[in-house]
Amino acid sequence: MDKSEEILHIAQNRGFFYPSAEIYSSKAGFWTYGHLGTRLKHKWEALWRRYFLGLSPNYFEIDDCNIMPKKVFESSGHLKNFNDPLTECEKCHFRFRADQLIEDALNTNAAGLNEDALTKLIIDNKLVCPKCQGKLMPVKWFNMMFDLKVGATGDDVMYLRPESAQSPFLAYKREYEALRKKIPFGLAVLGRVYRNEISPRQGFFRLREFNQAELQIFFNPAKISECKDWDSIKNYKIKVLKENGKDAEELSCNTLLTKNKLPKFYIYHMAIMQKFYLELMRIPKESFQFRELSDKERAFYNKIHYDVELKFDSLNGFKEVAGLHYRGDHDLLGHQNGSGQNLEAIEGNDKFMPHVLELSFGIDRNVYALMDIFYTEDKERSYFSFPASLTPIDVAVFPLVNKDNIPEMAEAIFDKLKNEFKAFYDDAGSIGRRYRRQDEIGTKFEVTIDYDSLKDNDVTIRERDSMKQIRVKVDDLVSTLHKLMSGSIEFEKAGKPLKKKTEE
Amino acid sequence: MDKSEEILHIAQNRGFFYPSAEIYSSKAGFWTYGHLGTRLKHKWEALWRRYFLGLSPNYFEIDDCNIMPKKVFESSGHLKNFNDPLTECEKCHFRFRADQLIEDALNTNAAGLNEDALTKLIIDNKLVCPKCQGKLMPVKWFNMMFDLKVGATGDDVMYLRPESAQSPFLAYKREYEALRKKIPFGLAVLGRVYRNEISPRQGFFRLREFNQAELQIFFNPAKISECKDWDSIKNYKIKVLKENGKDAEELSCNTLLTKNKLPKFYIYHMAIMQKFYLELMRIPKESFQFRELSDKERAFYNKIHYDVELKFDSLNGFKEVAGLHYRGDHDLLGHQNGSGQNLEAIEGNDKFMPHVLELSFGIDRNVYALMDIFYTEDKERSYFSFPASLTPIDVAVFPLVNKDNIPEMAEAIFDKLKNEFKAFYDDAGSIGRRYRRQDEIGTKFEVTIDYDSLKDNDVTIRERDSMKQIRVKVDDLVSTLHKLMSGSIEFEKAGKPLKKKTEE
């Protein structure tokens, strides 16, 4: 198996993720998080909330409906602009996403081309239906939003939101007032969004129903060149792949300001996002970059747009997992015009339409990135070397044998640990096999209770990456594990060296 | 304003909840959680997870798509049975939910009646369209699921899930295997569900898009009369309103077993649910009851069904907020037949189709119940007396004045507190008004920094319900607040008495 198959195999069999409604042969683009994947997702979300909502006391989270009125998307421009190019086979009537079909056939980049350019490429290169060799029809736009009918009369068309961002724009007026009209302020949403992809590929990576974590920062556009923490980041280097660049470069924030002419408020948030990836998610720098998007690639509402890309071995290179979008006043102005409500803000004597900076993250792609980047194989085992803050299971508890009062002691320890950590009890199979099973899902520590434990009240803690083992007193176990999880103590200094190693 | 108007006013203006897409005059049944409501919801969800997933090391949460294939609902019975009765006006073609229209007109209970019985009531009582006095057509069933088309060909009909329960049933096979085939095991979902209500009323209480917290316990039906903790609950009294009863009675678990013939496994979970409401949510016993549902009222899949009802002043009495549903093998058997997959389990030498006990909670109704039940008015103020574990904001920090180095000290304290608690900084208006604003949203403690603080490094903590105040050292503030939040110390013993009270 190659790496992507290995990860998929573990994901499906251990309970990270698997196709949704799988017993009915699922539809592409729909996946379920199993019990371990849900833990990993929740831990990533908790990390995200703590970091991004902690940036300012004026940033808050809201939680909104997924079904929204048609007028929202008339104002936002999604009804007109949120389209994918579609071509249909004249013979078998199968439909394809035209840019993907062309990219596959010609090994070229067709993103961002218009209908005519795509149709011309199909004709010039005599491309035919990959299914039945039939003739392909001219390319048309296909709107990617799901519509549905609400109410018994059936004449109220509403839509599933295609991005979480519209929720803060719709709630902006209420929250601006409830939060006492302070600017800048931020509204985050962590929730589901829906896109009717024509033919989603790449398994768990391109989804029809997925999760976004987005922070919309509303600010005074007159202050886009201000940044009170500028001095702390001006020499900080950001890894950027420029529009026509071949390799990413490390550019200081100062260089991005003076040479690349980006505004300070934007650069500051590039630094914030990079720090989240490198310092909190612990992504190695070689697997991280910002990529500047071209005019053609940018979403229709963005004035400045850099994506965060991570390197996925299982997807053959760098792929988008987040974006920093300067949306300007596109959204609030659209909703002001569409709704007739005044959405302006006031700061001092300044009356203005706030501009929006959007920090946008695909939750599922980030979860998948953790699994791809931290997947590690050595001679005897595979394991996920997740940071302790992201492991689905913190600690596993093993009785060496199922007799002689060892299970009773192990269960008592498990009962104590489960209130403090996500703990898992396993008494089946050899200790070596139990270690492998926990390694495979990235559990950071294992605690084993053996015959000596009954005599001296010591237990063994084993660390995942190094496979080293120490002995600690049962009474110190909770506090020692807390220190180990937070990284405030080195593993080998946290206990006594082991006399005899438990069988690996 | 009456109580329901008061709560709605606070909810909308302070950021608990407000109509979704409100600037476009929202559709009934769709609401947004604002920044305080989102906190309240998250805290309730955290309490739920800690308690219900903590019941067994073999209970886990999963996270699934909201869009599901049609076959799921053929097997589950929802396509055939998940209907509301509909009547239409011949003249204006407005559609009504027939049972509600009859209940309003005749002041009777029409729940659970079939089409013919409802039609007969309309004819016999000469009921007409409430809008235009036109003639009403015979009652028909209306399916409450939202359907949508997936893929570019438009011929793949899928549905938004009308209950979260189907997700565990679909994931059961994968998780049973990933969790090493242990029975009983439990799968929880906290997520959105969707019902196309014909004409939702009651504001935030009856929604078209809402949130459920459900735990599905898969167990061996041969063991439904077993309960290893029976001795600990057999004398515990449960408050139950029987099918034809007028008032709820307190019945011991033993009585429910011997007189009411309920199985032990079911009674045990009634006790578990009641304890969650009385001990964790701190609902007063007089506002809580289980209600037995009649055959007509029970959902089509339930063998035994008691609802948890709480007393809402703003809704004129007891209303359903949760249910304990013995679904038997209805779901797994349906999915085994529909999918052709073997869904049986094995325990020892026993091979069987697991039965399901469902603990089902409407998250939004529980959040609303907290606001209704803990809303308190006295002479000078209104406040939410939420338990400390459920307050949206834990502690507010006030500088007495905005000069003389007091803001600097207050900000330093706020920076320390915000890492440990959900903290809010407010420096606008008189101290008395700032207290009122925090009372109104249920903040449990306020910390005020005054001129004395600069000299003696003491600050004032004020408690919401009693409005009492104490002085504590800044260095002890975090640990004192932790003790106060967890209830491990009495307020007046947590600091020195106050020499002069800050202005209320």
C-alpha cells in the first residue's frame, strides 16, 4: 500500500473517518467522522478557538442556520458567480467538470478559464467523453449551491450556505450593537457548509458537505495600514510562494510591506496564521507555505488573497487548507443594498462601511493534514506523531495480565485518569500488540500495571515516539501525566528508569 | 412586557439568539445563536458530553453528514411515516397544519388523530380558513423531510436528516468493529437536524433547523432486565406523569419495576436523565417531570417512550425537552434489510440483533429552558441565575474609573483572567450600570479595581445572586475564582469583608 492507502486503511478501520452511509454504497463527497476522528476534529477546533478568539477580547463566536433565504445569495453574488464549468456528453449524457476533464487529458492548468476558453480547448484538442467517447457539448456554468423548498406551499426556495462567512455578515448589525459598537470586532463560525461539486475526487479532501472555521474581522478601512503590534513582527519571516514564483521564499514582514506593498493589517494576520501552523499545530516549516493567488484564481469577492498550503505526501504536494481573504466592503455593501438596512459603523467622527478581513480554514482538510504529515513508519510499526494537544486518546491503560488482582488495580487507575484525560482501557492481546494498536492511532502515553505494581505501587509509563519507559508512583501519576502532556517536563526526568522493559 | 417578551428582548439585544437572516425578514423556524447564546449552548453541550459520555468507557461521539441518501429513509421508515397532517384552503390556497388549526379553533387535543378523523372534525365543526374564510380541503399527509438534488445530472435525490439518530445506525457496523466488538456500546451525535414544519409557531421553541444531542446505546436484548448498578438507584424516586394522570407522582425505581413493569435497563436511564436535570443543570424539582406517552403520541419506532418535560413560564406550562426512547431493533433490522449487510452482534455464544435505547435531547429547547427557568426579577434588576457551570461569561472586570493608572491595573488583571475563564472587560458607564448589564446576561462574578487596589493590591469580587462583595489579594484572584466557580468554597469565606461597598 502507498501512504494514502495506508492512511485510508487506518482511518476506516480504527474510526477516524469513513464514507457516510457506507452500508448503502455512499455518494462521493460525503464522509463520517468516527469516534477517533471526532476527537481529533474537536481538539483541532479547541486549539483554533483558543488561539484565534484569544487574539482580541472583542472576537466572539456565533452559531447560525445552514439553510438561508435566496436574497442572501442575491446580495452576496453567489447566485450569479458561484459556478463551476460543466460539459455534458451528447451520447451518454454524463456530466463532467470541464476544467478537470481538460487538466486530466492535457496535463495543463485550466483553473479560472471562462466558458469559451474551455470549450475551445475541448474542440482544438478533439477531447471526447472519457466514459463512452461521445462528443462533448459546449461548456456552461453550473451553480454549486444546493437549493431546497421550505414550507408546505413549496414556493419558498432557500439554499444551504456555501460558506460560513455569510452568517457573520447577516448577524453583523445585531452583534455590532450588542457588543457596544466597538471596531474592530470579530465574529467566528465553526460549522458546516455545502457545495454541489460536479464530480468530487480526492476522497476525504474534496467534499460536498464540509466544515469551515472562519473568523471575519470588521475594521475601519482608514486603518488598514495600522498595526499596534507591528514592532513585534516586522522582522518575522513568512514563507511565501509568489504568483509566478517557482519556490517559496522567506520574506520578512517588512519586505512584504515595502516590496510587496501589502497593508500592515493584512501582513500581521499572515504572521498570526503562520504561527498557528508552525507553533500550535507543530507543522514542519518545509511542509508549510503561503501562496499568492492570481487574479483569475481569486474568489470573486477578494481584493487580496493568499492561501495557506500544506504539503501532503498522499496528494502529491502542496494543497490549500486555509486562506487569508481581504473581502473589502463587498459583503456588507451588498447586504446593505439588498436589505435596505444601514450597516455603517462609527468610530470617533468617522462614519464608514467596515471592511472585512477573513481568516478561513477548511476543518476537514486540516484534520486530514495532521494525519498525512504526522504519519510515521519505522521498521516495526506505524504511528501518528501528533502533538500532545491533538491526540485523539491521551493515555491508554493496560493490565499486564487479566488475573491476580492486576485488573482491579488497573481499573482503579483508569477510573482516576478518565476524569482528567481522554483515556482508553485495553486488556486484550499481548502488551506488544496493545502498544502497536495505540501507536497506530497516535496515543501519546501508555500506562502498564504489572506484578511489581502490586508490591511497590509503581506503574510504567511509555512514550509513543521514543518508546522509552519510566516508572512512577501511582499517587504521582495524574500530576506527572499533566506535566508530560503540557511539555513542562522531559520524559526521562519524569520518573525512575525502568529495571526491565515490558515486552514490545 | 410579560416574561416571554422580556426574555426575547434580552436574547435579541444582548446576543443570545435572534432570527436568522433577520435583515431580510427571516423565515419562521430559523434562528441564530449570538455570541452569548453560542457560549451558553457550548457550555450545555460540554456538560452533556462530560456526563453522558462519562457513563461508560465504551461510549463515544461521532460526527456525520446532514445530507443522506434516500435509501436510509426508506429503511428507517421516515419516507413513509414522518408526516404531518395538512389542510389547504380551496380559495386562498394557504396551507395549515390540520391538528393545530383544529386545536386552536376547538380548544381540544388533536395530536395523533388520522387524516379521516381530522377531516371529520373540520366538517362536523364547520371550520373554515382562518385567513379568508374559504372552504378547507380534506386532510392529507405531508412529509416533513427536506429533499435536495445532488450532482450535476439532478437525478440523485438526497435528504437532510430529520433526526441525528440515523448517523449512529449507519456507522454502527464500522464502530462495532473498530471498538473491538464490545456490547453494550454507545454512539452519540451532537448536531443539526431539519424538519419542514408546515407552520412553526412558538418562536425559538419549534424550529425547522435545530440541534440534537443524542446517545444511542446498542445492547443485548436478553439483558434488558439486568442493571449492575440497580442497588444504588432502586430507592431513588423519579417524578412521573402517567398516561392518564393529572399530576406527576414521585415513584421509586422499584415501583416502576414492579408496578409499572418497566425493564431495569430503561428505569436506570430514567434515573440517569433525571439526575442530569436536577443535579447538573440544577433545575428545581417542581419544574421537572417525565411524561408517559400514549400509543397515539409515540413516534412510530418506539416501544417505550417517556418524555422529559420542563415547566416554561413563557410557554404556559410543561413542554418536552428530551425523551428516553426504547427503539428496539426497528432501526438496525430496517438497515440490515435495506442494505443487505449483516448487522448482528455477538456476545459470548449469543448472536443477536442489538436493541437500541435512545437518550434524545433538543439542545435548543434545553438552552431556552435555562433562560426561562433561571430568569429572575427583583425590585431593581433582572438576572439569569445560571449555575456557574453554565454562565456565558464567568467573570467581568471593571476599572472603577478610566484614569489614574486604574485601567492599567484592570487590564493586567483581565489578561490574567482571560486565559482561565471566559472574561469580559467593561469600562463604560457607572459601576452600578455595569453590574446591571452583567446581571442581565447572568455573569456570575464581577471584579472591580479601585483606588484602594493601587495601594493594597486588593480587588473587590461581587457575586451575582446575593450582590455581596468581598476583597481578595490580586495574587489569590485566579485560585479564589476557581474555588468559587467549582463551589468548593462559600462566597463570604473566600475573602475579607468589604469596608465600603462599591456603588450599586
